[in-house]
Amino acid sequence: MYKFIEKPNLPENDVDTAAISASAGEAIKKLNALSIKTIQIKPCENLPDGLNEHADLQLLHMGKNKFLTPSGCEHLYDKLVEKEFTIKTVNKLGKEYPLDVPLNAKIVGRFIICNTRTISKTVLMEAEIMNLTVIDTKQGYSGCSVCVLNENAIITDDKNIFTAAQIFLNDVTLVEKNSIRLKNYNYGFIGGCCGKISKNKIAFNGSLMSHSDCNKIADALNRNGINGYELHSGVLEDIGGIIPLTEKTV
């Protein structure tokens, strides 16, 4: 039995289903071995190669059973409807920035971190309905750039997000870029290589030791009572995040 995760990115129990790139084979196998089912994100032809399977570009969980998805990514709909999710669509994505990031935001408790100039207006409208406070940043890839620890703590590799989020959140850790791989790009982002798989556990797509700021990441996890779970022993790789969708009932 499962139930919808009420607060995006913040499961209270062990995760039952998560969204992840279809090409993240080793990570998928490890999640399945943990009894976590996966909705595998297939390529969206409107996105550039290297980003076209990223869940954090094709999906935005607004809490409980509500999701925002872009037009033109129909391969997602049946899978979400099968889980009884309610879907609202926004405009098609595009291959050039900022047309690839209209859903790239990160909800953290009572807040939503995004670039209000590049995020979809539908996202901002839904956030207002939910009474979320907007943490406005200059980073269009805000969702990719944030690892959520809890309602008041994040790790980010973006200096602008670090500065903006400190005003609202109790615990914000800034780490260096360049330690996370991303196909066809110079580097990936911290939020794109991980996702929570239970209240006190975050799965990382690779070894934390491969990150130049692994000690800062470990300190942030320990400070917030969270365990890091490595899905493989290689270098951390940005796969568009691991998005928890449903959780097991206790």
C-alpha cells in the first residue's frame, strides 16, 4: 500500500515510487532492490540531448497527487494517471535556455525556490494558491541546484541561491560546482544527482567522496540527522534528480 507524498521532496516514510531518468540503469536497479518502484523518464524531443530524460525538467510535484508537466511529453501522462495523479500541463519545452526550465523549481516546505523570470506563470499561480513564499533567484536551473534536506535545510552549489535562501531557511550549505558530471555539459548540479528516499535518507547517484566538498556535504547531512545512500561507487552524475512520488504506509 502507498499514499501520496503531501509535501514535495519530503517523504515522511520509505518511498514507494520515484521518478528517475530511464538511462540511470545502475541507480534504477539499486532503487528497485530497495523495493522502490520507478517511473522512468524517457527522452522528450523538445529538450537537448543530455537533458532530455531529466525528471526535474519534465515534472514538478506540487504536493499530494498534483503534478505539472509540459505539453509534448505525453509519455509521462499514462504513467502518472495510472498512479491516480492529477496533471496540469504548461507550454511545450524548448531546446534553448530558458525554454527548457519553465518547471525547474524546488519546493522546500513553505517555500519555492525559482527564477521568477524563467519559471512558468502557471507554477507561480499554483504556488500562490498553496500559500508558498517565493525565494527568487537568478538561477534558471534552481530545481537542479538544490538538494532538500528538510523544511529548513538545503545544500546548493549556486551562490545566488545560497544568498537568497539564507534569508528564509535556517541551514543553507554552499558547495563548489565542477564535481558532478552531466552528459554533454561541463558540469552538473547537486540537486540533479540525488533525492530523498525516506524521511532521513537521501540517495546519491554516485560516491559522495568524489565531490570536492564531500566533507561539507557530510556535515550538513549529519547536522540534520540524514544518512546519505550511494547508488553506485562512481563519480556523482546529474541525472535530473530522483523525485519521490509516493510513500509506503506504515
